[in-house]
Amino acid sequence: MKAKEYREMGMDELGDRLKELQRNLFDLRTQAVTEKLENSKAIRNIRRDIARLKTVINEKSRTSLPVPAA
């Protein structure tokens, strides 16, 4: 998924999607250990999606905080 699509989601949806991706990553790592992983690039793709998602969550949380006066 693209970062643009993540930015259109709400915080609840982003949290649910993050949990889903982390679970998928765990499953893929388990398959890799048991040598049943068919697509070796899937782990890399999931990790990048998680990073994109965390970046968007961080951006949204920063914009919702008030800016302190200097």
C-alpha cells in the first residue's frame, strides 16, 4: 500500500492495519524458519509497509499536538 493511501485512513484504521501487518510478518518469519516460505521478498515488502505505516502514524500524531511557544 502507498503512503498516500495510509494518510487517508483514520488512526483506528491505521492501528488495526499495523497489527495485521505485524501478524503477517510473524507468520512469514515462521514460514521462513520451517522452510515453507514461497516468496522470499514478502518479508521485505511487509517490513517496508510497516515502516510506511509507522511514519504516517507519527506524522498524524505530531500534527495533532499543539506547537509550544518559543
